[in-house]
Amino acid sequence: MQAWLINFLAQVSIASSLLFIPLFAKELGASDIEIGLITSFYSLAILTSSGIFGRLSDIYSKKLFLTLGLLLSSFSFFAQCFARDPVQLLVIRTLVGFSIGIFPAALTAYAYKQNRKIGHFTSFGSLGWAIGQLFAGIIAVYCGIFIFGALLFLLSFFMVIREEIPDERIPRSRSTFKIIRENLSVYFAFFIRHTGASAVWLIFPLYLFQLGISKFWIGAIYFANSFLQFLLMPRMDRFNPYLLLNLGAAFSGLTFIFYSLATEIYQFLAIQILIAFGWSAMYVGALRIALEKNIEKSSVVGFLNSTIYLSTIIGSIIGGFIAENFGYSFCFLFGALLSFLVPFFRVRNGAIKSF
């Protein structure tokens, strides 16, 4: 099985569905705060399943959780077609989040075992996001987007179920508390940066739409970010992962500042170079630190994913509050402030110290 291909197909599905959820929720009558809650419950579900099933994948069977997660994801994506009000959308998006949190940790650990080139593997996830966002902009029909994603997950399920995936169980794994404690510096850096970023991503498509940018060009702007990540991530394997982590946060902060100043399509397209480098550096750096330091590879990846989505919950709630009371521009400033905080700490070999 080519892990990169499964990652690519899964991320095409996730990205195509995710892009227009805020607009879909608006059309169903949701307020900015309700959109924040929908995003937060979705993230809470991923947080929960990522940590639980990442841990179980180390103890039991990676193939079991790969197949289970892909099949449930296919069903839940299709169910999004039946949402008729914000409450129904919240329930279904929660199920989607729980489903897509089951398999990524096992898939990432398996990919790392194959060739240890984690930048190559993650780059195809970004390519999946690029294609998914572009297709979403072209399809521009919500139910069509959801069915498209469901079919790709179903295809991934059939690809995995016929493969022999060796299980490398860890009978004497460290406790969950010890794993988290020994990787806390990486999780903390991600938590800070991604809390701010989540406040931005909550309102970003709404902000672009408010500027008069069409759904097609919104998709194209997102496509540019993800496609550039696809080009950059494989080149990140050669650099110091701790340096990448801090540079990624700094470039994210610069991006959010420039977003608040941009008004034209070409400006947003140019700015995507910065955020593509920022995310590529930070994500590949964090994964390399976690995978190289720990034998419980599915667990540490699962906990990293949980950290990302914990920050998404908090950032989305804060972003909804800021947008409702102060406007979209303040969301960008909040994201920049938190991103710039990360380089003020020295993350080295599991420790984090302030300058």
C-alpha cells in the first residue's frame, strides 16, 4: 500500500468539504458564533478520536483503525447532504470529525516506517488539500462536494482492506501522561500558534467573500497555499526540525498581518507563499521531532493531532467572539500575535525555555 496515496485521497475529501462549511452554515441561518461552535464540535471530535485511536494503534492493529476510520468517514461525509439547519449540521460535522480522527495517526506511523521521509508523505496531504479546495471551488454545490468526498474515502477503504499491513505492537509502551510530558514543548508550540491561526481560518472565507471574491477564486487562493506546501514539504527533511518549528510560527504571524492589509485577489495569492512556508516548516518539524524521539509513533502523532484540534476549538470560539464583536480584521491581528509568541521560546530537545 502506498501510504501517500491514501493520505492524498483522504485530504482531497477533507479539504473539499471543509472549505465552504462556514458559507454553508450561513445559508442554513447560522450566526458567526454558531459557526464557531460547529467548527469547535468538529474539532473536539477529531481531538478525542485522534488521541484515543492513535494510542490504540500502537497497542493493537493499525490496519483495523485504518479501515474503520476510512469506512466511517465515507458514511459521515455523505450524511452532510441531509443537514437542513445549524443544529443538524453541528451533529453531522461532529460525526465527520470523529470519523476522520480515527486513521491518520496509524497511517502516518506506517508511512514513517516505510521510508522515514515524512516530508514526502505530508506533501501529498497538502497536494490533496490543494486539489480538494480547487475542486470545491469548481463544483460549488454543497451536496456534490460531500458526495465527492464520500466516494474518495470509500475508494481508500477498498485500497487498504486488500493490503497486508504488519502490526508492530508495543507491549511495554510508556504511559499516556509520560508521552505527553516528554513531548510537551512541541505540543505547546503548536497549541499557541494554531489557536491564533484557527481564529483566522474560521473567518477567512467569509472575509474573502465579503470583499467580493467569488467562490472560484476563494478556492484558487486556498489551492495556492496547499500546492506550495506540496512543493516545499519534501525539502524540509534536510533541515533542523527545531529551527523549522520556530521559523514556521514566525512566517505564520507575518502572513496574518498581510492578510489584514490585502484587498485584491493577486495580493492574497502572493501572500500564500508565506503561509505555505510557515505551515510546511512547522508541521514537518514537529512531526520529525515526535517520530524521531519516540517509539510510540502512532501515539505521539495522535496526541499532536489532538493538540492541533484542541487549539482549533479554542481558536474558533475566540474567533467567533472577535468577529461578532470587533470585526474580521481583529481576528488576523489575534492570529499574528499568538504566532509571534512561539519564537520567543527556545524549544530544544523536549524542553521549552523563555529567552
